[in-house]
Amino acid sequence: MKNLISVALLWAFGCSVVFGADEVRKVPFELRSGLVIVQAAINGDSGSFVFDTGFPHTVVNPKKVENLKRLPHVAMGAALKGLPVEVGHFTWAGIERRNLTAVAMDVRTLERTSATELMGVIGLDVLEQHEVLFDMANQVLMLYDADEDWLHLQRTPVHEFRFRLKAGLPVIKAKVGKKRLSIGVDVGGSRNLMSEEMLTVFSAAHLGERSRKWMRGLNQEEAYMTIAPVCGLQLDRSAFERVTFVFGDLGRADSFGIQGLLGLPFLGKYRFSINYKTKRIYLWPHAAEANYRRI
């Protein structure tokens, strides 16, 4: 108990905290055009991967990864369009998977966006038993067992959201006025997005001053889009006075009954974690980086 109190005090005053080697894994990343880029390895060959919790399955780039075994009888669902394959050996941040079922698909759009040659995308399937802390200010991820509560004992989150998974995307129940919504959490999203339909659904009291801008949408086509703050957004049991959204096409998210997506403009204001086992998202204020073990 004394050690726990000491750790809590160190965290509260922004001091470095050293944890046991087996408790936490620290993963440095680069943020490129809103995409989280990490290093991982397939069959002993290391390369760059997008870390995106919106992908239900890990994706591999068939142009960069050899000796992929086709799995013709495996169905990957409608969320991803690609070929099911088996990856012999995958390693990332201390997680090791043999004979991992993945999706082989074209990642050129992600490569253009990030200006990076990619081996693939790390998806939800390797995170289901973990909680991941995103420290955007210091550009590190913290990966730990989903049943560990060390982080929550150190400092109480300022917000906590319950979520459910839809096609691999964490989705939170939300409200604007009397309108009930489903809002997805897209760690790889460079914008907060809202369905254009909501411009005619929300009352004037819940929409701030609008502007229009020529932007590229999720479908990679350019169009004039409306930008406006949404006033009085309630996410689960937490209320937010103003959150700015780009109103437009939500792509595949719309087909799953999702009306909005929270990206880095919202998430990046916090140090946040996603626990895929308990289906909880936690938000804390930014603080100095803790001195965890580096992977």
C-alpha cells in the first residue's frame, strides 16, 4: 500500500514513475498526417505499420510480405475487403502470434497519406486482452494486461465511456439534445466527423457558426464540407460544451448505424486508454511522460 501511495503522488506531481519490467510495455510511435505509425515484424522482417483500432483484423501488404498462405474458407466479414491469409510469425510490443489470421489488401491510400512504405495495419485482433494507453503528447503507447488497474489507481480519469464494438470500432452511446446517436472512436482519424444528415436534425441551439471548406473525404474524393461546433454533446455520462465536427460522408461507418466519429482533434486533447476486455474508454489530462520500460 505504501508503494502504491508513493506512485500516486509521483504521478500527481508529474514525476517519472518506474514500473516492473513485466507490468507495462512502452511503444514509441510517430504521428504522420494523423496516422499512428509503429514498428513490428512479420517472419523476422521489421517494418512500419499503422496502428488503427478501427480495423477489426490485422492487415498485411502483400507487396511487402512474402510467403503468405491463402485461407479460402475463412470469412472476414464486410468490414474489410481483402483476402484472408495466414501469417507465420507476427511480433509487436512483446505480443507474439504464430499462424495469425490476417487480411491481405492494398494499403496504397494509407501509404500516400502517411508518406511511408507500410507492411500493414495492426488491428483489434491483437489487442482483445489488453488495455492500451495513448499518450499523444509524448508519442508513446503503453500496453498492459486488461485486468491490471495500476493506471486507474494512480489518477482518477476525468471521463469514462462505456462502448460496444461494431465491425471492430469502439462505439459510444451519445446524445445531442433529444437525438440519440452512436459515435465511433477512430484513433487513426485526423478529423472529428459527423454525418451530413445531422445538419438538418440538430436544432440551431446545438450548432455553432458554420463554415465551408474544400476537403478530401473518407472516400478520397474532394468536396466542399461543412465545419461546425456541436454544442451540448453527451458521450455516455459525460457532457461536452463544444466539439467541432466536419459534416460529410462517413464511409463504411454509416452502414453500421454510426452517425459520428471522434478522431485525434478530440482524443488528442487527453491522455486516453481503451480497454478492449472491459469495453471502457478512459480520459486523463496530459502530463509528463512516465518512465516505463522501453520495448
